[in-house]
Amino acid sequence: MTAQTPRWIRNFVDGHFIDPDDGGKSFDAIDPATGLAHARVHEADAPLVDRAVTAARKALGPWSATAVRERTEVLRRAADLIEARFDEFVAAEVADTGKPVALARDLDVARAVANFRTFADIVAAAGQESFLTDLPGGRHALNYAVRKPLGVVAVIVPWNLPLLLLTWKVAPALACGNTVVVKPSEETPGTAALLAEVLAEAGLPAGAYNVVHGFGGGSAGEYVTTHPGIDGVTFTGSTATGAHVMRTVAPRVRPVSFELGGKNAALVFPDADLEETLDGLTRSVFANTGQVCLCTERVYVHRSVFADVADGLVERARSLRLGSPLDPATTTGPLISQAHRQKVRGYLDLAGELGAKVLTGGGTPALGTELDGGSWIEPTLWTGLTNADRPVREEIFGPVAALIPFDTEDEAVALANDTDYGLAASVWTRDLRRGHRVAQAMNVGMSWVNTWFLRDLRSPFGGVGLSGLGREGGASSLHFYTEPTNVCVQL
Ligand code: NDP
């Protein structure tokens, strides 16, 4: 991008992209792999957010009255259109996040397609609760719940899996008859804007999907979540921001769904299949440069296999290929920003001060001129830390993990549950009884056995403790994005 010819990423309100006005504010979209701006983003001010909420309110009546079959057909067409423009979506996601092109293809954009198709299926097949109530004298009453859309939903999403998380919320919200005002992270505005084109072409009426770009406090994020015209907020992001948004929404008592941070554990038992476990751990620690809320940052390993697991994981970490996201052989991209790299480096320094042994990584790599300005970090593994240490207690959100030994199953469960977070865990064992037992004992929303991040979109997703409030996915999404009115008829 040159200063003379910026590629604009614009707000989308009431079915139209809004051209930036001369006096309006804007900011650069930065490619994290190079540190260079690749587009200029129009920042939505409070009046524009108000227009977006008003447009969503206006569109709500007609869209919610549209037959479910028609609504789900719009979703299916959207999935087809994302597939037709697959490479464009991949390019936009890679430019904003710096993630490897293979990951953007296989995970982010593929899941966006699946989100639209799956939630079209789920909503099309949804029934409703009904009960026949016994009354004296052999008479009955019929109770049935009519589910109505929640209304105008604010959708706030982070930068790590921008399109995946956006469509995870927008697809069920629209399928249930809601309209949405979306605020993507300021780091990753591109695919939310592209999705506006796709949804319009798929036949979604003007005003049902609006995108406002900007930051959090004092910007679009705050304007959306504090707007009196919002009927509910679905938020994915950090625990601190989530708690703040919860406070801002509280005076108006609106339904909220919060998918927040994690500090996830893996538990490796001595009978685990070593190769499969190492492959799984490598993915769970380093996928998306450790920037997945589900990523493992605590690896508890039975003492009898500790050395084997540590050696194997180090070998795999060293074989990861950092480099240009556009190179199909690249496995690992940069962190999202220099600010985030500063945060992760702070934990690397702290671990050093606490006496951690660095098995591999621990610094910032030099990759060559064109990537010198990027926010790169080395995949890092530590031993020598305990659950009392901050790098083991706080979410780092980078390609780092602490390996900690245990001696008994009870000790492993206690160590894994000794956290304020409660998002996900993975258990590695060939003993199925142990697998079920330990997986169920985890105080988390999602527990995997011999795998990680294997998702069925019909199953509930979310966390406990500092990891969030409520669940989405399958029936849980239908519950969040609708409000029931129970009707009782004496027969
Ligand atoms: P943040 O909490 O910083 O931001 C999340 C979103 O909220 C962004 O769009 C942000 O805008 C916006 N925001 C910030 N402040 C406010 C405000 N005052 N009012 C309204 N909106 C606001 O999270 P990150 O983007 O840094 O994402 C990383 C975090 O997300 C990690 O903690 C990770 O664990 C979590 N996460 C959780 C998942 C889950 O399902 N549980 C899944 C993926 C990530 P802007 O970016 O423009 O400031």
C-alpha cells in the first residue's frame, strides 16, 4: 500500500458501505508478518454506530418474520459464496493476522463455511419444548414455548480467529431471526467487511448485518455495547475486557454470552501413545502461534515419561517453520502485534527470573529483511516452573508452555484444576476408563481425550470461572439467540 492509494476497509451500515468522509477518523491495518500497513480502516464514530443500530432495528421485524426455510437458504447461499471467493477470504485473513495460508484455509475459512451450513441445518431441524400437564379430573393443559429472536445483537469478536469466531455467532443469530451489529477487532477488520458483500449477495436484507470498525473504549466497541438499542451482547475476547463489557451492559439487564480467556492443561499419562500425544501436544501448544483460546499452556506429564515427552516436544517445536505466511511450507506465523509480542516477551523474561529452564526458544527470531518488522517470537518450552508461578497461572496467549511432572492421577487432576480459568483440557491415555474419568473431573467447558480442538458444532462450547459465562453451539446457540414465551392452554 502506498500513502497515495490506500485500500480502504469501510463500515457497512443498512446495506451500504459508507465512504469515509474527509474529517472522519481512520487507522492502519497492519500486516503482523512485516509490520507494514496493508489497508486503511474507517473508524466508526458514535453517530455511525447509532445509524447501524437503527438500521438493525428497522430490519428486525421483516427479517424475523421471514420463514425459517428462507432464512436458512440465505445462510446456505452465503456458505456457497464464501467457497466461491475462498482465496479472497484467505488472503484477507492472512493479511490481517499474518497466519500461514494453510491454516487460514484449513481452519478459519473452512470453518466459516461450516458455521453457515451447520447452523442452517440446526435451525431448520429445531423443535420446540412442549409438555402435557395433568390436571384433576383427567383433564390436561398444554404448555408450549414459542422461541422468538432476541432482537438486535451486538457481536464483539477478537483478532485470533476473526472470521471463524464472527460466523460462529452471526450464523446462528441470523438463522434465529435476529439482526446484528458487528464490531471486529481493530487488528482484523478485513473478513468482516468481505462477509458483508457475501451476505448481501446471498439475499440478506439491508440492515440485518452491519459492521462498525474501531477500537474498544471510547470507540466503536463501547458505542455498540452501551447503545440502548442493543437487545443482547455476544462477546469473545479477554477476561478483563469481558468483565468490563459485562459491567457496562448490566444497568440495562441484557442477555450476554461471554467466551473469554483460558489457561488450558494437557495431562499426559504413562500409557499414552507417545507419537500421537506429541503430535497432539504440538498442535495444542503452537497452533496459530499459541493464539487460540483453547491452546495448551500447561502440560502435566507423568514423571516416568517426562523426559521422553519433553525431548519429543522440543524436537517438534524446533521443526516448526516460521516464515512468510504466503509460503505453503510455513507452519507458524507471527504474533498479532508488537504490543502483544511485548506482553509475551514479558512472560519470557519473568520465567527466566523465576528460574525456569528454557528447553527451546525463549527469544525473538531473525527471519530476514522483509519479515524483520514483524512481531515474531520463538516457540518456547519451559521446565522448572510450578503452579505458583505467574507464567503458569496467567493466560499468555503465545507459543509457550510449561512442562510440569506429576506422580499420581489425583495429583494431576488437582494440578490441572488449580486455576482461575476453566475453558478446555486434554487428557492423553490409552486407558479409556481413565480417559473418561479424568476428562469429566476437569473443571472446564470442553475436555478432550487423545485429541484437541476437535469440534462438532452441535455440541456446547464455552467456559467456566474466568473463561466465560454461558455456552454457544448447537442447542445452546438457539437458546442464547432466542427468548421463549411459554403458552399454557387449558384443554
Ligand atoms: P480483547 O478483549 O482485547 O478484545 C476483544 C474485542 O473486544 C475486540 O473487538 C476489542 O476491540 C473489543 N473491545 C475492547 N474493549 C472494549 C470495550 N470497552 N467495549 C466493547 N468492546 C471492546 O481480546 P483480544 O482481541 O486481545 O483477543 C484475545 C483474547 O480473546 C484472549 O484472552 C483469548 O483467550 C480470548 N478468546 C477467547 C475465546 C473463547 O472462545 N473463549 C476464543 C478466542 C479468543 P479492539 O480489538 O478493537 O480493541
